Amino acid sequence: METPYPKPITPNHTRVGWIGIGVMGGAMASRVLSAGYTLTVYARNPEKALWLQERGAHIASSPAEVARVSDVVFTIVGNPSDVRSVVLGNAGVLSGLNEGGVAVDMTTSHPMLARDIAAVARARGCWAVDAPVSGGDVGAREGKLAIFSGGDNGVVSWLSPLLEIMGRPTHVGEAGCGQSCKLANQIKVSSMLLGLSEAMVFAERAGLDLRRFLESIRGGAAGSKVLEIFGERMVERDFNPGAFAEYMLKDLGIAVDGVTENGMMVLPGAALTKQLFSSMVANGGGKLSIHGLITAIERLNGK
């Protein structure tokens, strides 16, 4: 099987590029930098990258420039349109990536776009992996993200030393499968957030102490990672973004509106949570974290 490089990935030999330094991307890039890798960063607003520059990162003027000086380029941006521009555009990653280089898109995007990127990369003698993540800002800071990797299995295995700095990578299939896995993950997470939100609104209205309520259900069937990550933050009314609500709306939109060539799917739960996140965004909550969904349930109940 072909591999992009004969040498293993090491901080001494592997140059890393990074595009997208928001709440998630910034924390992930920082971990790669702390592991000793040479890091080159592109940000549309260069001032946002100064804190990484102060820690030793190099700043580039375009995605193509990042790619020219990197062996592996990670992207984690907002929407599929951003991915298409940053990776496939005239000054995009694949216009500058050297032969044998690897582009890794960690944005939650469209499976068909991931397949298009993989095809263009191979035609140019490069490789592409779609590797969206789950775990929020806490997982990004602590290196405990779930990473859903789609693409050539040999390339994904070769990337392991870098991916494991950020979390636990799992190869889930060919190009596009990482995105499909993440969308399925979002369907599950959104339904759990809805259940937790409704349960907390109900418990509060019933006069229960919310912290005791959460502690009481933690060890039973209602316990979950969603509860562990977001429960206390809901009680504290801490809706600082770990993952923007507007991005969950985007993800559910891709899922509900059909992600396969085989047509639409009937996903009633995802359609409902999409509607609730849409309401949240319409009421100015798009920049809140996804657990701010409880505010939509509260609003329906006159709070």
C-alpha cells in the first residue's frame, strides 16, 4: 500500500499546518505546538493568531502558503462553503500542497464534499482525510476528542501520532465516512441534549434542587457523557461556547436534508432538534454553546 512518506511522523521531521483557530481549533493547534511540532498557521484575522505566534508558531498569508511549507495541513473552519474555499480554492490548501502531502479536514462538513476533496487530492499526488471531532471545548483542551477518520486506512494510521495528541482516532471507512459518522454523532448528541434540557426544566418546575437531581440520575440509565460535560454548566447558566449552537443547526441541516446519493431519510428526532436549534438561533442564541438548547425549552414554557 502506498504511504505518503516513508519516515514516521515525528516532531523533528514533520511540518504541520493549521487553518482555523476558533474555540476548538485554537486548543487543538496549541496541543500540537506543545508536542514540539513546527506549526504554521493561517487565520483570516491574523491578530487572532498572535497568541500562537508568541508560543513559536509561524504565520502564513494564505492557505496555499501554509500548505507549501507543511507536510500535513489541518483545517477546522465553519461551514462546507468555507471548506471548499480553503481547501479547493485558487489559493487553497491543495493548490500549494507538495506531492505526497496530506490534507486533514476536521470541520463537520458534507460527506460528498469530503469525497470530492479526496479525489482532487489524489489527482494531484496528495492525500485527503476527513476527520471531524466530538468532545467540545473541554475535549479539545484536554486532548480527549473522539476523531472520526475517513479515507485511506494506511494514511489514517500514519497520521496517528498527530491525531492522538488531540484525542482518540477511529478509522470508520473510506473518504466521506468520517463526515457521515460525525453527522450520526450529532443526531445522537442533539437528542440527548434535548432530553437533558427537558428533564432539567421539568425537575426545576417540580421544585427539585437541580444539582441533586443531576447527581441522582448520574449512575442510572439516564447518565451520559452529555450530562457529565454539560449538566453543571446548565445549572450555572454558563453557555460560553464550546461548540456553537449555529454549527449544530448546520450539522443537523446536512443530516435532515439528506446526505447520501440515495435520497432523503426520515429522521423525526433530528428534524425536531433542528427546529429547536433554529428557534434558538433566531432568538439570538447562535453563538451560545449547544447546551444552551435548554433556553429554547424554557422559552416554550414561559420562562
